[in-house]
Amino acid sequence: MKRNRSLMNVGIAAMLLLAAGCSAARNEPASSGAADNAAQSGNQDADAANESGTKELQKAHLVEGWYAKGEDGGYFAALQQNYYKDAGIDMTIQPGGPQVSGLQLVASGQADFGISYADDILRAREQGIPVVGLLAGFQYTPQVLIYHADDKLGGFEELKGRTVFIQPGVLYWEFIKHKYKLTDVNELNYNGQLVNFLKTKGSLNQGYITNEPYALGEQGVKVNVLKIADSGYANYCDVLFTTEDYLKKHPDIVKAVVQASQAGWAYYLDNYKSVNPFIQTYNKDMAVEAMDYEAEQEKPFILNDETQAHGIGYMKADRWSLVQDQLMEIGALKAKQDVSKAFDASYLKDAG
């Protein structure tokens, strides 16, 4: 079972208290100009030389959105290949899980960076949590609806009258229901187990293209998928984020982490078989073969024309605005906000 996004949004009000020390009142967008100002004012995170002339490493703490996996392979590759260290960063990667909220840990200052989704970042900001997206690991979400291989299903508009096993409050599902006018779908709670899906003919089940099809295939069960990306939902996925306050105080660390992570993703895509055993040391329960499958399946979501032209992790304002518009349509956001404050792509290294 992949990360439970409905659980990630529970207790958001509690985060507000934890975020008090993160300068939530700061409203101006982080920018490369802010980086210049910080540098000119003698930012204390600038590389400092010790007596031997070597650079002191700046500590950074990244918490994953779920257990260690191939979907975060670029960050582990950057750690394994010393890209963070070479950039002056002493990086710690903390796996997530059902009881770990990256948004909460980053907002409260217990972690410096987290991994989430564009829609979750927009919702967090509306509720006073000043997080900022820095790098979109996936240009579109690898989330899918799986269905039985012998089922004939042409698209999302054909879900009318079907049974769908899904967690309550999943945003992409609310968007799909709204867009395709699915008023008579039989929604049943997905509890992380696929047994109900397997025994219910004509049903669908939420999942990730990197996960459930592989797990079922290992059991001899063939499935097909409807890609959520094909529904029109424009969400950026696996977005590296920090807070406005951290970005203001540590722009040099942010730049180093972002660009080392980009390099890590480039390495991972070509060398995942040498990185996945390292990831497994963080998650003994996941087979290396399963991570290899993840790595192959996620490539089209990471590399597209835009990332080939501008670099891995590329983000643009009109996509963030589109995600916001889609959330407004389904009532997931109460009011429009300035999306330029929700992300900052200026620290990315442009491929051009």
C-alpha cells in the first residue's frame, strides 16, 4: 500500500501550532533575489573553511512522504554518490510512513525538506502553513485506477455504475467524479488490502503504476490501469519542499540540495540497479526487484519534453495555477492564492 494521502491531511490544524516558529506571517515569495540579499548580509550558512582548508558540511534533513522506495530514488542516488557531500551538504534521509507527516515535521522545523504533492502544498498554504515547492520529481502523478485484465474499459467516462475501492477524500478522485459526472459510482473504502478488488468483478482499485500491478503480477493476477494523469488532473508529484522561513535563512543550502537532487535523479534513471540495494538498507521489507520495477515504470513521469529542455524537476506557474483551478472546481480550496509563493523553481539547474 502506498502513502495514504487522506491521512496526510488529517490534523492540519495541529500543524498550525507547530508551524508558529516557521515565520508563517512572512508572505513575500522566496526568490533568487532573496538569496542575493541573504548572501550580502553575511548569511551564516555560507561555506566556511576550517583550519585544514576543507569546507564544513552544512547539515540538512529530508523526510520522505512514505517508506524508502524507488519513487524517491534520485535522493538516495545523490546520497550514495556523494552529490550532497560534494555540494557541501551533510544530508540525512528519514523514511516516512503512516504515522509520519512530512508537512508537520518540516513546518515545525524538525526536518528541513519534505516530499509531497502540488495540491497538498496549495492546501497547506491556504491553512497557514508556508511551505514552498522546489523540485517536481514527477511531472505527473503515477497514481492509477487498476482494473481486471479481462474487463473492457475505454476510459474514465465508463466508470458510471462501477464499484471503485478508494480512500475517502482522495483529491484526484474528486476531480474525476466532477469532470466525468460520475454520480452513480459505488464507492467503497480501500483499506490497503486488494482482496475485495480481486473478488469483485468489474471493480477498480486505487493504486500506483509503480506498485500494485507489480504486486498482483507476482501473484499471477493480470490487471490494466487508467492513469490519473490521463484524466487531465495536472498535479505535480513527489515535490521537494521546504518552508518560506528556511528558504529565507538558508538559500545556499536550498540551492545545493536542489541541484544535487537533480543530479541524483539523472544518475538514478540510468543506474537504478546499483542504487536500489542501497535504498533497501532503509526498507528491508521491499524487494530490490520491486524497486527495479518502480524505476522502469516511473521514467515517463520524470522525463518529458519539458524536463529534457529545462532539467529534471522543472515546474511552471501555469501548471500550478491549473492545479489550483481544479481544486477550486471540486471545493478543495476556498479561495485563489498567489501560486508564485507556492513554488520557487529558481534554484533548479536548467538543462539549457
